[in-house]
Amino acid sequence: MSKKNKVISDYKKIIQIQERIIKAKEKEFKLVEKLFFEYMDREELYAHWYTRYRFIAELLIEKLKMKGATDE
């Protein structure tokens, strides 16, 4: 094998390794993006329920205070 062919084969190996690295990084990015959107959806859902139950709890506390004031 001539020196030129050896250099070309080395370059091909380097390119193959770089392509594998790029594919792995793209796959990793897609997984992170997927997780990010899943957590965003969950955060919105939890924020909705937290707000709802906080509102209900505040109403309940207000009614209990009013009832305590009328019982005295």
C-alpha cells in the first residue's frame, strides 16, 4: 500500500469516527429535547392543579375563619 493510499484510508477512518460522534450527539440532543418537553408538559399540569387546590384551600380557610367568628 502506498503512502498516499494509507493517508486516504486514515482520513476515511477519521471521517467515519466523526460521523459516529455526530450521530451520537444528535441522538443525545433529541433525547434531551424530548425530556425537556415532557417536563414542560408536566410542569404546566402540576402548576394548574397546584393553583386550583390553593384556591380551594384559601376558600376553605376563609369559610372556617368566618364560621369560627360566628360561633364565638
